[in-house]
Amino acid sequence: MTKKTIPSWNKAYLGAILTFIVLLALGTGYVRALSKNTHLDHLRILEGHLAHQASRISHALRQAETPLTALAAMVKNHTGQIKDFEAYAANLLNENSIISALNLAPEGIVSSIYPLAGNEAAIGHDLLSDPERRTEVAEAIATRSSILAGPVNMRQGGNGFFLRKPVFLEQNGENKFWGLVVAKIMTTDLFANVPFDDLEAQGYNYCLSRHLDTDQEPVIIASSAQDIVHSFAVHQNIPVSGGYWRLDLSFDSSHTHSQLPQIMALALAVLGTALVFLTLRNKERLQRQADDLSQTNALLKEEISRRVATEASLRQAKETAEAAVQAKADFLAFMTHEIRTPISGLFGILQLLDMTALDHEQKDFVDTGVIAVKSLINLINDLLDFSKMEAGKMETEETDFAINELFRSIPNLFRAQTESKNITLHLNIDEDVPEMLHGDPDRIRQIVLNLISNAVKFTDQGDVTLQLSILKNEQKNHILPVRLRVQDTGIGIPADQLDILFQPYAQSRGTGKRLLAGTGLGLSIVKQLVDLMGGSVSLESAVGVGTTVAVTLPLHKAQAQHPEAKVNQDSPAPRKESGLTILVAEDDPIAQTLLASILRKLGHSPLCVDNGKEAIKKWQEADVDLIFMDIMMPGMDGWEATRRIREEEQRKGSQSRVPIVAVTALLTDSNQAEFLAAGLDDAMPKPVHLDDLKNVCNRFG
């Protein structure tokens, strides 16, 4: 009977692996404990500084309100008739270093100020008629409490705050509004004892923001040059009249954990592993040399076993790679959904604004905002496109399009960047370029936006030019070789780096700046899209002179050479004269509110719920004409809710089938059939476009 032995190299590797695992586990545990203690120490330091600074701010605010309370009491005692206001105000200001002026505003109109010098511009100011002040003043009167407004740019010059306190006088047994007493507080005086500059010099980032009941969003009062580092941040709320102020404090980005402990732990693990491995290898090598003749057969069997193990390892590696690809796809799908949700909120607000009475300038602002949101969605799509390109699943869709319509919004999209840099963006289309072309307009626009974005970003002065032309000498078989040429007068690219710029994540650094910001996918996507469309791309550049990128695409001339006149896309109004009763199942409160608001604007009656279970209950209780169903919701998702509604309809033998339309960020061109197979009647992508919403309501109404 042959004695089986474990191969020497297996023993050595096994010992080395076990040693490495043990040493690495011990080192990792130590590093984690050390990092946790250090993080807790940092947070305790921050909390101490935060409490101290918040206390100073609270003290300053209380100190500011004291003389105002005294002045209000004086007005009441004199029943609103104050003859010695200047003397009394001077006495109050002498005892207070924060307030720079006191005002009397009977019926909301400023009539008296002390000191008057420098504040003449405020005399006669009607606070109740001023649209910038009216909301806060009305809130103070309604709540009969002081309201601290600001920071604001004052009529009399400077930046500061107004503390306003309403005064009510008793007349015939009733308290009637007399007016307001107002304290003017300069920002520098309020924060004189709050050393914000010292905090920043000591390596802290701070942000003081206002959160009043009348504020639609937080207002930044003071902040450091660098943003708050949230992993090293604490905050405290400071109560003020009508809301609160919030002080956030963190270490700056230089307070990151040192990597030295991790490196030392890894180095010790590797060193220990090497020592164990060498020791075991040397010991087994001596034994193997003595037993070579008797182990020839065993070595042959071992070789066979090793080959089998290698094949198994290759199979495992293949399965691991496939799992990684699937994990990446799942991650991108999840992130796309999460990112599109807030974008949907922004897009919905812009659409609601567009449905209001806007002047020409406001209409331009809204249109530009819509374009910007769509560009942000395109940026998200870039990541998805690159993933599809890696998997070989990217496709193009050819259609007729108007070249002017495709590019006319580009100057507006980049207007803020070009105006801030004082550069000029030119869009030149040669006369021989047909008005209508046949190709993939979305991919062509994606190529142009990527190229212009790069050119504008790295051009500090001069011009950026987009030139469209036809290469007449290359025309054949009804193919129009369209040349898209983007030229800038920017920083240029070193010659030795031109070849790498079309690779994924490549970023030129030879000039001290990166050619690509963010992902580094822009030119890589351009290259792959151009290749997919059967075109070519070239790049010429000189440092300090500029860069020219030329793209040639084989397009076709459209049969119709005049754009179709745009007609009203709205379908006929719903058959129900009072509009539809529409059930909205959406867990995101912003998306839910916006969708409901748009539906009301369209004359419908929305019923809103937060998850699938509530959607089923509301459908059973109410006479619903249409359901908009989000897919990813907590508790019961949209798939399950749809399935149960369809089962209930079948169980009851219902003659009418309620239309259910998915509203989701998961929708793509390739999975439309999946939604229909699940019992849904249609699907709309997030963010929802107003025209799509109208068409769906009219179709199922």
C-alpha cells in the first residue's frame, strides 16, 4: 500500500497563507481599534469647540435682543407717543456694542432712527410693502414675536441683520398693532467675539446657516473657504426667533487618518509570511531530495491533480468574473435610480414653473434650467453607455433630424462658463450642409457636448469654435461625410500624451492641469461612439496654442429637407369633464408632491400613497381612473402591488381593468417588454416629461 504524502510546496504555501491571514487579521484589528479611538478623540475635540462657539453666538443674539425689548416697553408705556426717543435710544446703544441703530416704525413705516447719520436712506421705508421684507415682517406680527432677518444688503449700506419686534397697544380692551421697533445689527458687530478666522487658521472648517420657518431653503450666513468634511463633522442648532441657526464644524481635509499603521501591518504580515514560507520550503526540499526515487509515481499523480485543480481554478475565475460583471451592472442600475430621483424633483419644479405666467427672461431661465437638467441626465447616461460599451451592448438608432435644431441650444448650455471666462463660443455650419440629415442625433449631440465641454473647461481666453462641413471629395454611395471640428485656444496638450487621451480614465497632466475633469470618460466615449457609427476622430494640439478635435461621421441626407412644423402635441382632453382620479404610488416625497402638482395643473385629481400596500388599499376604497406606480418602494414594491391588483380584478371578474403605468428610473429601451409582461399597461422614465404625462393621461382617460 503506497503511503500518500502532502506535496512540499502545498505545505509551504498553506503555512504561509495561514501565517499571512493570522498576522493580517491581528494587524487589521489593531489598526481599526486605533483608528476608532482617534476618530472619537477628534469628535470630542470638535464637540468642545462647537459648544464654545455656539455659546458665543447665542450670547451675542441674546445681548442684541435686550435693548429692543426695553424700547418696545417704552413704546407701550408712552402709548406710542415718544418725544425723547433719541435720548433713550442713545442710552440703550451706549450699553450695547452689538446694535448699531434703533428704529421706530409705526404701522410698519420707519419714522425715527438713532443715530440718523448714515441711516437717512431708511427713513420712510414701508416694511409691509417691501416684497423683500414683507414675509418676515408679517410673520413677526402674526406670531407676536421678534424675528431676526438677514444677512441682507442694507439700504443705508453694509451687510447685516434686522431684529424686528412687533408692538401692540391696548385700546378699548383690545390689543391693536401699533408698529415695529427695529434694531440694526452689522454682521461684523454680531460676530466680533466669534473667532471664525482663528478657527480656519487652526485647521477647522465651519458653516453657519439660517433655518427660519419662512425660509424655503437654508441660507448660508458664514462659512470657511473649504467645505465641511462630513466624516469629521458635528453640528449644533442655535434657537432664534422664528426658527434656528445651525453651526457645523469639522476638521479640514488634512486631518485624514495616516496610512502608516496599515502599511506597517501589511509589511509585518508579508515579512512573517515570507519567513514561514522559506522555512517550510527549505525543510521540505531536503526531504524531497532524499525521497525523489520513491516518489516518482506520486509526483505523476500530483501533476494530474494539479492540472485538475488548475482547471477548477479557471472555472472559478470565470464564474467570479461573470459575477463581478453582474454586480457592476446591478450597482449602476441602483445608482442610476437613486440619482435620477432628486433630478426628477428638480425637473418637475422646472416644468411647474414653465406652466406659470412667465416673462421672456424668466422663460429663458426655465428653458436653460431644463437644458441643464437634461445634460446632467446625459452625464449619468455616459456612465451607463460606457458600461454598455465594455459589454459590447451599445446600439445606435438612426432617424431624420434637423441639424440647426440639434445644436441651437448649445450656446445657452455653456453660456455661464463662457461669460465667466470672457471667451466666445462660435457655431458655424457651412452652407452646403443639408438642413436635414439621417443618423443618430442623440449620439451626435453627445459627441459634440463632450468635445465642447472639454474645450471650454481648458480655455481661459480666446475662442471655442464648432465647425460643421461636408468633405465633398470623400462622398460616395449617397454617404455624406460630415466633419465636426471643435477648435479652442486653450492650454494645449503635450505631444507625448496625445495617443493616450482616447483611453478610459486617461487624463493629461503635462501642463499642470488635467485635460479631462471627473471620470475621464469623455474622449473615450467619443472615440467608441465614433467607431460604433463607422466614423473617425483625430486630435491636434500644441501647448499654449490650443487643441483641435476633428470627427468625421458617415451620415445620409434625409429625404425630407425641411423640418416638419411643430404642432401641438397635446392629445384631446380626457373624456371625463372633471378630469381623472389618478392614484400616485411614490415613496419619494419630493417626486410625489411634484407629480401631484403637475396633475392638478392638468385638471386631474391625484390620490397619493407611499408604498404598494397603501396603493392596493386606496384602489379598493376609491374609484380610480388611472394608477401611476413607482417600482422601487419600501415594504411592498410596484411589481408586487401590480400583481395583486390584477389578481383581485380576475377574482372579482371585473369587466373594467384599471390602467397602471410605471413611473421609474429603471426603464431602458431594452426592458420595456418586462414591464408590460408584469401586468403594467405602459411605463414612463424618470424624470417625467410633461408631454409624456399628458399623452398617457389622455390615452387612458
